[in-house]
Amino acid sequence: MLRRLTRSRPVQVIQAYGSAQGGNYAAGLAFNAFLAMFPLILGILAIVGLVINDPAVQTNVYNGVVSVFPSDAHQQILSALDGVKHNAGILGIVSIAGLLWSGTSLFASMEFALTKIFGTSQRDTLRQRLMGLVMVLVFIAAVLLTVTANSAAALSPGAGILGALLGAVVLIALVIIIYRWVPNRTFSLGDIWQGAVVAGVLIEVFSLLFPLYAKLSKGFGTYGQQFALFFLLATWLSFMSQFILIGAVFNKIRLGTPKADGIFASSEAKSRAHKEPHQAIEEQRRKTAG
């Protein structure tokens, strides 16, 4: 019985994830996501402000974008962003520039983490930024689609269940695109959906249970709303990052080494082979000594 359990796919994935030090790569990805989060939000809101002139629609989008994050953090995020409304004209161009830079950097970090999981090489810098730009556009489309789906679901009976289902579908589709386009070397579209479903289900279940976790962590609020917001978002992003990498490990165990090209893939000659830190340091030491 125990032997059969240790050979089961879930146990294999968790053991492989731990052995690959996936948690360390997830921590780096979560940190980059935290730094990119507010520039992404501000950039999306700036674009909406330029495209849509109806204040009511802008407010719906504004609240909908915030609803993507944990419910317990909504009020703090709204408070943190409230001042932005009063300086929208000044911050518009800066926000869009921040969206592009932070967003492309986030997906470059994601490529690095997935490259470590898959054991492949990274794109050259230009192609990496082009990939990141496309993924920023995909992310914006996913957020706006989620907002639209939630608004439509709210008009129907059983809005909560329908909204959760629509959100899960959009989320899984986004993860599929991440697995297919972000790595320089990846798997075919027909092969990656299982890992995307694993990651998507884990993210959706955790998002539903997160308010309970936040209630158990209410003591952190005694140190101030800013610290509580930081703690909640850092925890949430950490788990999101881990689930994305766990889904990638699931695909790696099933499929082996990826052969298909991601979007804007670099050829083997132009790819950046990743070196272990000690190898890079030793190489530099030899150059200095020579």
C-alpha cells in the first residue's frame, strides 16, 4: 500500500518539485510578481482610462481588476490606489511604461523558472522581451475577460458558482498559454493541458480557501494595514507561483524534455545556456586570474 502510494503521480510530482528546489524558484517568481503587481494594475487602469470615457464603466473595470486579488486585500488595495485616480493624467504615460517594463520582466523571470524546471536554455534578451510584451497583452486580455465574465455572471441566478466556473476556465486558458509560449523550449499544445488543469484547479481551490487562511492570520493586522496587505499578497503570490511550477513539473514528469519552440524562440546557437552560480563565479575568477 505504501509502495503504491509513493509511486502515485501526485507523490512523484511533489517529490520531484522538492528535489528540483522548485520552492526557491517560486519564491523568486513571487517576488518579481509582487514588484510588478501595482505597475500592472496602474497600466491596465491607464489604458482603460484612455480607451473608455464612461466613468461608470471605468469604475466597474477598476473594481473588477481589484477583484482578481484575494477578497481580504480588496479594501487595502483600493485605498492604496485611490490617490491614483486624482493624478490619472500625470501618471498615465508613466503607468503604461511601468506596465510594459514590469510586465516583461515578470515573464522573463517566469521563463527563467520554467527553464530551470525543464532543463533547457533561455531566449536571447530581445526575443525574451518580445515574448514578455505578448504575454503582457495576453494578461491584460485575461483580466478584462475575467471582469466581463464576472459582470455577466452577476446578472444570472447562481452568480457565485457561474462566476467561479468562468474564472476557472479563463485561468486554465491563461496557464495553458503560459506553458506554451513563455518557455523557449516547451511542449505541444495538446500535451500541456493536463499540467495546466492541475495548476488551475490548485489556484482556484486555494483562492476559495484563502479567506479562511486570512481570518486565521488576523493578528498581523495589529501591525498596521500596510503590513497586513504585504503579508496577504506575498503569501497569495507565493502559492500562485508554486502552483504554476508544480503544473510544469507534472508535465515534465509525463513528457520528458520539451522539443517544441515557444513564441519568439531563440535557436540553439543564440540561446542562453544557464550556468549554475558557482560555475559563473569560477569562470569569472579564471578570467580575472588570467
